[in-house]
Amino acid sequence: MSNPATNIASQENELLQQDRFIVDPDDCILVTGASGFIGSRILQNLLDRGLRNIVCFVRPSSNLSEIEAMIERRPPDTRIEVRKGNLLSRVDCEAAAKDVAVIYHLAAGTGEKSFPDAFLNSVVATRNLIEASLRFGSLRRFVLVSSFAVYSNRDKPNGRILDESCPIEEHPELRGEAYCFAKVRQEQLVAEYGKNSGVPFVLVRPGSVYGKRGDITGRVGIAAFGPFLHLGGSNKIPFTYVDNCADAIVLAGLVKGIDGEAFNVVDDDLPSSRQFLRLYKKNARKFKSIYVPHTLSYALCYLWEKYSKWSQGQLPPVFNRRRWHTEWKKTRYSNSKLKAKLGWTPKVPTSEGMRRYMETCKPDGRYA
Amino acid sequence: MDDMLKVAIVGCGKIADSHALQIQRIEGCEIVAVCDREPLMAKQLYERFPIKQYFTDLAELLDTARPDVVHITTPAESHFDVAKFCLERGCHVYVEKPFTLYAEQAERLVDLAKRKRVKLTVGHNDQFSHVARRMRALVQSGYLGGAPVHIESYYTYDLGDPKYARALLGDQNHWVRRLPGKLLQNVISHGIARIAEFMTTDSPQVIAHSFVSSLLKQIDEREIVDELRVIIRDDQGTTAYFTFSSQMKPPMHLLRLYGPKNGLILDQDHEILLRLRGQKFKSYADMFIPQALFAKQHLGNLFTNVRLFLGRDFHMDSGMKYLIESFYCSIRDDSPVPIPYREILLTARIMDAIFEQVAANRSQDFSSAALGQLRAD
């Protein structure tokens, strides 16, 4: 992580000189979910860019150690305020959105298996936040951090590029994933506010964000049935290193002339699922995996879907053809729009990102 | 009433999904409307299930959709008002657990249902799982040899589950904190209802001991009581222990019934029912034969569960489906409700007695702590 003290002068000048940004260094920036994995990197990125008036909105139970460390070493004349609350409370939302110029909305119901819970914490919370910001009239950009999960990826041949022009899941309720349903509806809600109330918004859809120890993305495989089933095979995995992702999200809130746009965030030189798994086993943890060819995984998803329907949900429809198309179909990814319109480049190359990631995964920190 | 039973769901949160899923599996009924004060929540449920309309106003729902049955799946603090409103409008009502905040409210709802000649039930669906029904049949056949001498009901709750614990512990305004019995009130009614089913008196003796677990104390949580031990005794001499714990491992939802002749163990988590033979075998035979008999019973449970699964009748919420189906049958046939009102009221009274003592325990704890602080000063 860069030291803001060493970067302030040059980056503040960069910010002040560039007429491509919509904010001044003293404009108020709100980051929801600021204590999270990506949120804390966004906060650092904003500081590195010389922004001096940042509000972090966090849950009362959040771990604030990273934010507090950043407050400790913040540059002089920089204000970082932590506001605790719940986005389901309109009062808390008003307190959070007061006089802000840009909102980076990361807080979401991630990890929720229940549709209503995911929906409540994503869609209802977003509605509350936008409504609150509309009362102050100071909002210049609402950045919604969404996900690749919103794409349908059906009706196109294997191996074709998935970019921002690809269709969104038309029936997210049939995907069997609460997260997908909530994210699609959340995007639609923001777009409606853009259309009906003139909210200037940008959608950012990161691929698989990596950088700290955690579960292997389901795009590589799953361990739900005992042995790890390797489903990705030769598919490219749409990885984005957390610092690169944070950089793209921050730019989406600052750059002029991109209102209403959506941006996919993936890094360059993406590894295949097989390459990633090999690297992971070599450097992080050894375990047995069983490769499931694409034809077989598609057939299993089809059978699961049919059984779920036939048995009236005795097994929930968590595996189905829609999900297969999104997560395990051979697909390529593009970050051309991100580079062209935001001037983004992945500052941490994938090789370096993977090295750092594997270090976090292995207790002794060795990297082979 | 038409042949098709018209059903409405009020409150479109997490548990409403389970209701909608089970209702759509039952023949002869349809969900005509759902309602939530938050329009987005009402709409999301309406979009995901074959539901005809959604509302944000209950009166409008009742006037427009004219349901025969209303399922109340709102937070517990509103159960009484919503149920009363629906009963007064002549609807049959299924209230999610906990039935009401206080026993007095439960009594008023039961009285109202009787006066209006409509049916009322509570979502104690664990009592209608396959294994619970098998156990009930055995008890009714006289397997215990009479009324239970002693009952043990265990109900654990994993606060380590981030989904619930994060929402509850992180939010000082969470609705569960506003319940008189807080977390306990939202969770223990399944375990208490299992005891109430076998108690004969209307006002049993209840002795409760409660405390905050060391885990919650470590994170400075003082309000949520998550450990509870209760002794209950009715006037016929049947006694019961109820244990609620957030820390006990393995997690269990267990009922043990000991009769004058034989006993039974119901393990809800694994859908296991074991018969405990009252008579001993002679000499060394008692060291070998019971093990073989237990093994046989476990195999029998395994085969039963596999058979049910293959027969598409082993859903996670199978107890809820059975309870709803039985409730609808009682409406159609004007037959007795699946959970007798006596049991609903007894469960509510036992819970009242528990929460009264939990509150007293907490006051004592605070007084002791304050006294300790004064002495230290």
C-alpha cells in the first residue's frame, strides 16, 4: 500500500490540474462499506489522490482497525469522518448523505443465501441512500459497485467476449442465487432513479476480486460435496486485484462525462482456472481436486435443475443452466472500455497480484 | 367459501419465503396477495412466486383480495395487532412464532377467534416434521406406558452464524432487541411448545436460570441473554428440563421423553427417533443386545429418511407444509385445529414466566455488578 504522505503533492496537483474530474479535493466523498475488503482500499486510493474530505459509513459492528490506521497517518488538512449506522434507517442515510458530492456505494448484502435478506440489504438500502442524497441536492455522482453476477451470458457461443454490451439476466429469480437477484434489481433501481430523478450514476461491475485469504471463487470450482470439484478447466477467470479494482471504482466516481455508463473490471493477463488452481495448490494449500469437464458440469446442472423442479424444491435450484452459463461457460473478458473511458490501467500486474495473494493464503508466507 | 382457498401473506421477509414455497406445494389453495409496509419488499416476493397482487396496506389487501386465510410473518412485536385485525375481519389466521409478546395477548386472540368462529394457529412447525409425527403416534399408542414422567427439551442456537448474529448484535435497533424476552423470545418457542404438548396443567411451576455467555461478554454484549436453563413441573407430577444455549456443541434440537414404561428420543437435526426400552436384559446380555437393537433402529431411521427423500417428501420445511396443510383441512372441514389452543396458551404462559425470571436475573446481575463496583471504589 502506498504512503499517502509521499504522494500528496504530486497527486493533489494532478487532481487540481486535471479538468477531467468532477470534484475538487475538498468536496465531500462518501464511501459506504468503507471498512470492508474493497472499501478500505478505496479509502486509501482517495487519500492517495489528494482528496481531503471523506466520510466513511460503516455498520456499528464493523472492524475499524484499518480505517483508524488511515486516520492516524492521514495527510495534514485531511478529514476522515466515520459515521456508524444502518442503511435500512432513513435517518442514518440522511446523516451519511449530507452534502456529499460523490457516493461510492459498496455496502451490500453479500453472503446472504436468503433472497429477502439480500434484497433488503442491497436494494432497499440503496433506495434509502439515494432518497437521502436527493434531499441535499449536492450529489454529482452515485457509483454503484455491482458484480459480474448480473450478466446472463446465455445465447452466445463459447469463448465469446463478455463486455458491457452483454445482456443482463432477465429472470434473476431463476438463477437460484440471492446475490444475483439482489444485484440485478439494485442496478435496475439505480437506473430508474437516473431516468426519473436525474441521479447521475455509474455502475461498476468487478469480476472476482482477490487479494486476501478466502474461499476460492466458485468460477474455479466448488467444495460443497466433499472433494473439490474443478469446474473452470481452461476458462479464463475474471480476476481483478483488489487495488486495481479500487482504482477503477475511484475513477468511476471522479471522471467527467460517464454518467449512466457501466464498466466491467478485470485485470490483464488473466490466468485460466487450471493455472490458478495449480498455483494455489503449490503455494497456499494442497488438496485433492476432481476435474469435471464442461459437458459433464452442464449436464449435472441440467439434471439438478430438473430434479429441483420435479421434487418441488427438495433440493433448492442452486445449480442450474443459467448459473452454468454465467460461471462455468468458456468466456473471455474485456477491460477495453475501462481503459478507454477512465484511463485505467491495472497498476498491480496479475503475476504480482497472485504472488501477494498466495502470501496471504499461506501462514508462513512462502511463495514458490 | 370457494373450493380454492385464498391465502395472503403479511410481512415479506425471510420466513415469508418459506411460507410461499410450502403453500404453493399444497393443492387447493392459491396466494392471492402479499403485503409489506415496504413496497420494494412486497414487490420482490410477488415477483418470485405465482402471486396475484401485492399491497403495502393491510386493510386494502383484505378489502381487495378478500383472502380466506392470512399468514402473519411480520416481526413478532406486530403479531398481536395484525392477527387481531385479520380475525376481526373474519379471516383464519396462521401466526409465525413467537405467537405474541405476552400470554395475555395470546388469550385475547384465541377468544377472538372463537367468537368470530374462525381458526387460528401458530408456526410451531417442528412439531410436524416426519420424525415428530412418528414420535407422536408412538406416544398416542401408549408406548411410554402412561403420561411422561420427565421431559428434556434441548434447543441450541449458533450465534456464530454471521448472517443472524451480525444483523442482531451489530444493530442496536434490531427488532429482536425490542422483544420483552429479546433473542430468547424469538427462538425458544419451538422447544417450549414441545414440552407444552405433554403438560396437563394450565399453569405449571417454572424455575428459570439465565445468563450471558462468555462469548457475548467478550464482545461487550450485555443485553442479549443467550444461555437459559429451565425446570418445569405440572400438577400431575410431570417434570421437564428445557435447555437453550448458543455455546453448546454439537448443535442440537432434541426431545427426550421418559414414561413409566419406556422412553423416546427425538433428534430433529438428523430426523432420528429412538425407542428406549424400559426393561433391562439379563446379566451380560444387557452389554451386547441393546447395542445391536440401537444399530437396528438407526438403520431403520436411515431407510425411512432415504425412502422419504426418494419419494420427494423430505423437504427442509416438511413440518411447515404438514402444519399448513392440516390447518387448511381444519378450515375446510371445520375440524379441530392441528395445534390445540390449550397448547398455544400454555406455551405462551411458560414463556411469560421464563422472561419474568430472566428480567429478574438480569436486574440482580446488574445490582451485584453495581455493588461490586461501589465496593471497588
